[in-house]
Amino acid sequence: MDKHQAFLDTLDTLGRTFAAKAVEHDAGDAFIGGNLADLKEAGLLASLIPTELGGMGIPHSVLCRGLRQLARHCGSTALTFSMHLHLTAFLTYNHLQGKPTRPLLERIVRDKVVLVSTGANDWLVSNGQVAKAEGGYRVTARKSFASGSPAGDILMTSAPYLDPVEGWQVLHFPVPFTAEGVRVLEDWKTLGMRGTGSNSISLDGVFVPEASISMRRPRGTYHPAFMIITTLACPLIASVYVGVAEAAAELGREQARRRPFETGTPILLGEMENLLTTAQLAADSMAVLANDYGFVPNIDLASRILVRKTLAVNSALAAAEKAMEASGGGGFYRRSGLERMVRDLHAGQFHPLSEKRQQNLTGRLALGMDPVEVAEYPKEG
């Protein structure tokens, strides 16, 4: 059997077991920790890591297909998995470019490390306070949307620092969840994607060694690193939402078939199919643009990816809502599973960039302007 098909089959088999627990996780705001443990046990945390480093070497485009497939069974599991995967994709890309990310990639393989990101809510400015300390820094902050946090091993985060020479900087760094001062707040009580465990993380004077600083950038400006992470992360994340929409559409079709002659049902399904196809085409196009790491980072490519992200998540949500409407009310009941999928799809709008921020960036580029307006920050802390 083809290696890639075997990988997809493994995800589908696991997904079918996850589907049976999706209602329970949603109803109880329960983290999908057991599902993540199954993915870890199967070695799938290293899916994107090259084989020469001990990973599975699955292409980025194949992972997009796999996440879409997994999301049809359990959106929360697929989204949590994608949050870890997009970080390993970024590390892998940098490794292929000759950057020193090999030790961390090998550790992920060896120790089955779960990476957790806080980048979604930090974006260009980041938040928190950083004080210089002997040999490094002390960081105090509250970081939100840390998907997978109950099972996290390493937090990949950032914080702003007023450098006495360079001015305002944003420092990027990893923090072990076992570090003193790190606390998971268990505040993930939400409309949808309830199983992702995307809790806020409290950093209370956490020590970050100077050697752990992986990147410094001017605060509030668009850094080239975002061109890479956008191109790699958005296709993976959007694939999850398209997969949820595909499952919702199937439920909508099933329920609509019970009332085929009711006025408007065929039109509603036609609208649903158009919206779903738009989401699918946008997600497919994103994977093509990412080209299995064979892309040259640039702001125009990042903008094209972000436009497609907006189209994918908006159309996925709209398709699921049409499925709900076509169900004639049956989908409104929790027992249908459809209402959970609609709720889950609302989370798509909060991944960077949100629609209006994306439109602003894309519009500024169309006018020949910088992608973002650079804010002025006070010279004192």
C-alpha cells in the first residue's frame, strides 16, 4: 500500500473511534486528551518531520487532506492536532533552509513532545511584561487560545521587551510547561471547539534564558517569519474547518432527503453545495500554494493564502448553516450532531487573520502600502 494512503487510512481509523466520544467531549467541556494520546502513540506527532530525523516525512499537502478527513469525525481533535502540526511544519521548513531547528525536531520524535502555540492572540504586538535578568529574562503574561494545553510539553510563545538600545522588540521563545511560574488556567468554556483545551496560560515571572530566544523582531511590524508561518499554518487549519463543513453537509443532505418536496429544499441544498465547493476550492488552492515547502516566502503569497483562509472558513460556516436550514429543524437538536458542527465552525473566524484584518492587509498591498500600519510605542515601559 502507498505510504501516504496508509497514513490517511490510519487517521480515518482513529477518527472513527474519536467520533463516538465527540458528543461527550462537547457536552462536558472535556479535553480530547485520550484522542491526542492515541495520535501520539501512533507516532503521528512526527507526521511532518523528515524521515532522516526520525519522522514520518508526510508531505504538507497530504497532511491537509488528513486533517480534513479527521475533522469529519471530530473537529476538536483535528484542530488540536493541527495546532501542534503547524509548529512542526514551521520548524521543518526552517530545517530545510539550513536553520538550527534539528535538535527540537529530533526531540519531538524521540520524546513525542506536544507543542502548544500562543501566536494566534499575540500577532504582531504580543502581550506581557519582560524584565532583564541575569542570564536571560523574566516574563509575566497571560496567553490565550493555547490549544492542547492540558497535554502540552513546550509552549511556543512571545512577549514584548523594551530594549535599551533597539527600542521595542518582540522576543520569541519556547517555555517548558514544567517551568516554574507556568500555569494552565482551565478557562476554556466556549461556544464551540470545546474539546481543544485552548486554555489561557499564565506566565508569572517565568525565567527565559538568553540562549532560548529564537527570534527578535521590531514590535508591531510585519516580519518575514510571518510569511512562512502563514503559508504553512493556514492550509492546515482551514482544512479542519472544511472537513467539519463536509460532515455537516452530509448530515444536511440526509435530513433534507426526508422532506424532498418541501418548497425551497432543493434550492437550499444547491446553495449549500456552492458554498461547500467554494470552501473546498479555497483549501485546495492553499495547499497548492504552500507546495510542500517549495515556496519562496513573500508578502504577496502570504496575502493570497490569507484571502483563501477567509474564503474557506466563511464558506464552510455558511455551508453548515445552509445544511441546518435544509434540515427543516431536525439539525437544531443536539442529537443530530449538526448543531455542534455549526458551533465548532464559528471558531474559524478567530484564527489569524480575522476577516477584517485580512481585508485591511490585502487592501493595503493593493494600494502599494506596507501590509500593516506601524504603531508608535512609548519609549518607557
